[in-house]
Amino acid sequence: MTLQIKNDAGRRLPAAESLMRLIAFRKLWLASAFEGGGDEASRAVIPILAVSMLGAGPLEVGIFNALGMSAFLILGLPIGVWVDRLRRRPLMITADVFRALVVLSIPTAFLAGAMSIGHLLVCVALISVADVVFTTAHGAFVPSVVGRDRISDAHARLQSAASAVAVGSPSLTGALLSATAAPFALVTAGISYMLSALALRSIKVIEDVKPPREHGRFCEAARAGLSFTIRHPVLRSLFLSGMLLNAATMFGSAATAVYALNVLGLSPAVFALLGTFAALGGLSASFAAPALLKRLGIGKTRILGGIACVPAVALTPLAPALPLFPALWLGVSAFGWAFLVVVMSVAGAGIIPRIAPLGSLGTVMASSRLFVLGIMPVASLAGGAVATWTGVQPVLWIWALLAGASAIPIALSPMRTWTKFPAGSENASL
């Protein structure tokens, strides 16, 4: 039986046809591109502001990074239950508009002479809450647009959209940092979020949301989703691998800005431009991932990707000892890291929607993110503290080792032999 999905006009399309023929998916692709651009700009500029204008050190940068992900740990699960009970598109639009207003408050505060570490901390915390809402709603919304069997393909294409915009975002950010006061570089983030909201506003699809009378008690739904995620052997290995990978990311990110700006002596503009390498890595991976998955399978892709992260990250602490310019090796490292992370992300993208019980997708996704993203603020604080006590280079080596360890849970799980998603194991019940 051929899987079929509908476009906005209700005409059925065979799943073999390009996703880009779906009007709703094209608009979602565009929205994801702009939203990714907003994220790239805000995440790049705010730490630069804190370090270069307000004198923040690695501990303070660690606190910023921790706050940026704290809502996933504190609010992720209740927001997941909430997303299962509401239409996702309006939630994403609201999150976009809210983030635009928050990031634009920073240049406004700068003009008023009121920009401070405290203000930036509040902004990062508020953006974190909106990120949880958008990310959870987005994950639950994609199946309504493309169907459950094409999640991996859709994720790869959506990643290509975000990466394509992100390729230009660091160049624009770097140019703005060179040409004007640093806080005004955040204007690009505000504009990107608003454009994402406009693209989402025009999408017309029927969302799979239960009527209110069919919802159980809020706390019971949260408990059931969390229990299902922890007990399922595949989901458990998936979130353990994701925890190690994201812990590595945040542990290292607390030291990266200080290492580049203070140890290697790069300018803020050059450091921002290094994001172009990461964006190109992510863009390349979004095109290469489907072919790699077809050749290697889900399990081997995740395992080999984790192992390859070790040499990719190691180029960063080794940069001063390598020939040519340290900035070049930081760029190569950023490219390789982003390429591998996106490939591994695509390899796992279709698993939760295929396993999660119908009507509980948001809750199960949020339960997984409770671990996968909830570890990030803890790792960020730990990375900032260790960098303060030992210096930044040991933190970068720990980053490489943690990233490599992300292959272990997959190697010890049923996923290690998967060439594709096995039949007969989808959509279990809570």
C-alpha cells in the first residue's frame, strides 16, 4: 500500500514525490529557515556582548548558556503535555513574535544606556522558554504536514533550510559587528523571528489534536509519557546518546568564546564569521545525510558519527600548534562538528514519531528532551566552572571525549543493527 499525504488543497500525493511539492511544507521550510537564522544570530551575538562589552568570563558565559537551555529542564515536560492539547501552529507563531520582541529589547536598552549583565540574563531566560514552546510544537507539527513515514526526509530538508540561512547569518553578523555597535547585530535576529511567524501564519493543514473531552489528567499524561520514554529500550538509548552529545556541546561552548577571543586573540567579527563554517557543515550534512543513512543504516550512522566527533573537536585545542592560522582550524573544526551533529540528528529524527503513541507525540518528545536538552544547562555550568579553575583548553578536550562517548549507548542498544526503521515496532500504547 502506497503512503499518501495531502497538500493544502486536499489533493493526495504519493509519498515518493518531493516534499517540496506540498505547499504547507514549503512554507514550513521557509519558516524554519528564518527561525534558524534568528537562533544563529542571537546565540552568536549575546555571548560576544557579554564578553567584549560587559567583561564576562567563562563562568558568566556558562551561566548564559545554562539559562539558554534551562527551560527545557524545568518546563519541557509540562509544555509537551500542553502542546498535545492545543494546535501547534499558533503556539509557534506566538513563540516567534515573543522572541523577536525580547532580542530587540537589547539594542533598545543599549540606546537607553541600560544594557547590563542582568538584562541579558533575563532576555536569555525568556528566549529559553519560547524556544521550548517552539521546538516542542514544531516537532509535533511536522507529522501533520508530511505524515509519520517521511519525518527523516522532512527533517533533513528543514535542516537544509536553517543551515542555508545560517551560512549567510554569520557573515551579516560579522559585518554588523564591524560596522556598528555590537547590540545592533541582534536586529537581524528580531527580523528573522518575525519573518518565521509570517510564513507560519499562512500554513493551512489539519492538525491531529484530540478534543478536550479525550484528554486525561495533566499530571497523569506527563507521568505516562515520561515512563514510556524511560522504559522503551530504543528511546532510552537514543536520549542517553543525545545527552552525552549535548553535554559535550555545552561543556565546550562555555570556553569557546573565551578561548577564541582572549587566548587566540581573534576579533569579535572574525569569531562571528567562524559560524559560517559551522553553517556550511550543517548545510552539507542536510544533503548528505539521506545518502549516508541509506548506505550505512541508522545504527552505524549514529555510532560512526559519534566516534568521528573526537578528531573533529580536537582540532580546536590543537589549533595553536597546527600550521597556518588558528582561525582556519577553528573553522574546520566547526564545519566537521556541525556536519556530524546534523547527520546524527537526521539519523534519529524519525524514531520518536514512529514509536510514540498516537495523541502523545508532544509529551514523549518533551520527555526525551527533558534528558537530551535538560542536561545542557548543567553541562554549561560545569564547563564554565572547570574552565575557571583549570583554564579553557582542558574543557575543550573533555568536550571531544564526551562527544565520542555518545556512540556507546547506540552500540549497546537494538539500534546498532538497524539499517532502517524495523516494521512492527511502531506506535505502541502508553
